[in-house]
Amino acid sequence: MVEPDTNGVEDVFVLDRQANNLTLVSTRQTRDAAGNGRSYWPRISKDGRFIAFRSKASDIVKGDNNGGEDVFLLDRQTGEPILVSRSFVGDWTANGFSTGLAMTPDAKRIVFGSVGADLAAGDFNGFADVFAAAIPQTAPTDADGDGLDDLWEL
């Protein structure tokens, strides 16, 4: 569809209708080609700055090693993707795949399902759960010193 989309699977794009420009959103970390897996189910913020999507690609962010679908948010202003479905104990993907996706119009909250047991402390039920992630859109803060941005802690 556009360069550098050469992976042969679904990808996420955004069309700037004013500039008549089609841009690949679901790129690998180096931003020079599409991710190495299927990306789909995009949601765009009201102002067009943020695009949330699901992906099976393992090269969109560092630390994606769960082999499953994850939820990402691209900030079009910075060009940096954020791993939304990440483990609460570190900056890596959850230990299970994530499904579904809904985003508030201002992109401050993303809701998704996951079978991962490490997205929240105390998740020992062995079933899929629904998570609501607060998305930091300012400089991160960590008042309690636990290593998580305060906006991620609901």
C-alpha cells in the first residue's frame, strides 16, 4: 500500500486528508518498515494525535516476548509507540495475549481484555480479565517509588 509495507499482512495506517498523506502506523522499532506481524483494530483520538491498535508483531517495542497479541498506542506527535498491555512489574509485555480495544476520545484511557496474569497485582483467577489503562500524556511521575508512572496506577 505504501512504503515500507512489505510484511504481507494487515497493518495500521492513518490518512491525513488535508495533506493527502497515508502513513504506516504499525512500524517496527526502527520506524523503517512494517512490524513483523499482523496489526489491526485501530482507534484514533478525537484530535488525531493518538492511535491505539492491536498487534501480533513482536518488534514494535523492545521487550515484546510473549508471542501473542498486544495493545499499543502511537503518539503521532512524538512518533513513539507505547506498550499499553504491559506487565505491572516491568517494562515488557504481559505474559498472555490481549484482546479487544476501546479508547476514550481524548486517549487518556484504554480498555482491553487479556489473559495475562501480570497486568495487575493479585490476578490469580486464571481467566481473562478487563483492564483500564490510564495513559500518561505528561512527564511521568512516580510518587510512591514503585517504578510505575502514577497515571498507570488506577
